[in-house]
Amino acid sequence: MLNILIATKPDDPDSIYVKLALEKIGHKVTLWYTSDIPKLQAHTFRLNDGELKWSSSGLDFKINESDSIDIVWYRRPSKPKLDDLVHPDDLKNAKNENITFFKALWQSIAPNAFWVNAPASFERVNCKLTQLKIAAKLGFSIPETIISNDPDEINHFIKAYPEGGVVYKPIYPTVWVAENKIRLTYTNVITLADLPSHQTLRLTPGIYQRRIKKAYELRVTCMGHTAIATKLYSQEHECGIEDWRSVSPHKLRMEPYELPDVIANKCFALMLKLGVVFGCFDFIVTPEGEYVFLEINEQGQFLWQEDFHPEIRLLDPFVKFLCSRNSNYVWKSSDISVTIPEFRELMIPIQKQAMATHVDPGLPI
């Protein structure tokens, strides 16, 4: 039996699906909702004669160094969420103390565990500029790109592509809440007429890329040396022409896709350079059949694909990848042990209960 820790958020269905699947095959799983820090969790580190001991407890777990954690899925941990009772004058210092403590926690527990992915890789893999630079060196085709807050450079770049056009992407996921609705910023075509004032452009750096004509798009989920690709028919929807994420999964046609080995191997090479063992890749495939790399999300949502299209197997390979504790793991599709549909009715009430009892992490900042 393996002892597995999943650091996540209360509303994340992927974490719950994986927990249920791992428990079915006989492993112990702890869901660690990190937004409960510090209100609903307590953590202590003890140093004595150079030996470190620690203990952690929360609403539904209690662990320490003797529990010997085998695997940590650093899924989607949120930053500590401070109680509203903290005085406004003390809030900045309290946040700094808790975030620094939070980082130290992850550097100290489970030193011998298999991490997916290690926190030390977070800054590197989530830098879009680093991703694109390394991808290009590995031989991926990437769109012509600038990342800038210089109004003159941005204007010049847009003017350079009068026919195909230019798209804009935020550097960091941008979220607004208005009238009880969450609004997200997707990839959009941008023209000179769309640009705000020079002052606003200087205040808001962004990613600008030459618009690439699409035949379809791919979502490639890589775990170890297993790459599972899904063909997304985004061009069938007007709202999905520039960004497939704006199409409801209920309406988006998708199917399993046979990814060429040369592309899969470049994905594995990029993951190695970025220091990760799991990632979700986004590609454009042009009408001429060229594969264009867009980005890698090191903890992207991925089980939704199997949830809406059960023939796209992702839960079984991911669970077996975790249990293998092998960064070179290759999944064999001939032996499927767990599937999304068998856990769907169990997942929903667990998710609702978690959202009702644990601290809401709020929107990313």
C-alpha cells in the first residue's frame, strides 16, 4: 500500500477522482486543502540535534514524519487564506509570515517522495517566455511572439501582420467576478483600434503573437513518457476559433488522436528541461499539417476530457503513473483498472462537502 498526499483546492474534481481511484486499488490518500492554512490547520516543525520532526493536522487528516509519504501530487495548492479577523494594519505582515511558512513546509515534508510536480520547478515551468524559448530550441514551431509593455513595440508588431493578424493573451490568468459570474480573459484577435492608451499599455504587459490559421487543436496530456492526445474541433464554433476554452465541454467535439512520436518526444524533452514529470500541452495543427506549440500547463485540468468522452482514457494512466513513481513511465492501454464513469456519482457529493466545510481559496491573485 502506498501513502499518497494530494495538495489541492476544495472545488477540484480531478483530485477527488484520483483519490477514489487510488483507494479502489488499495492505497491510502490524503486530500490536503491548503487554503485551510492557518485557520483550520496546525503545523509544527521540531529540530533537535539536527533531526527534523514535523506534524500536521486539519479537519480530516493528521500526519507526521513517521507516516512515510510515498507520493505527493502537488495538484493545485492555494496560498494560505487569512481570517478576516486579522487587523488591516497587520495583514501584509501576516500574509508574508504565512506564505513563507507555507513554502518552508513543502521544502521539508516528504523528502524521499515522488513529486508531481516538485514545487522547485513552479516558477520556471510557469514562465511563458521560458517555455517558448526552450520549445523553439528543441525544434518546436512556435508563433512569432513579443511579450511587452512598450506601446511602440506593440504597435509595430501588430502592423507587421496586416493579413493574418495578431492575437493577445494575458501573461497570468485574468479573472473578474461581476454579478455573481466569473469572467475570464481568453485569447483574442487584437487590432490597432483595440489598443488602449499608451499609459494603460505600459501598465499591462501582455503576450502578442502572430495569428496562426487552425485546422484543429490538440490537448496533449503527458505523464512520464506517456502522451495522450485529444483532437479538439474548436473551429466548428465561432466562439472557439481563437480559444477552444470558450466552448462548453458539452458542445466541443473531441476524439482520441494519434500523436506522432517526433512531437511526443519533443514534449518529453521540454518537460525534462523544465523539471516536471506531468504537463498539459496545447497545440495548433494548421491546414498544412504543421504542429505549432502554444504552451504547457504543469497542472492543467485534464480529467474533464474522459468525463465528457469516456473513450479518452486519462484516469487510469495517471493513477498508474503516480503509483509507478517513475518519470519514464509508459502506460499500457490493454489493462484498464479504473474509469471516470464509475466514480462520477461518488465525486459530486464529496466535492460539495469539501466546498461547504473547507476554506474557499478565492480567485487566484
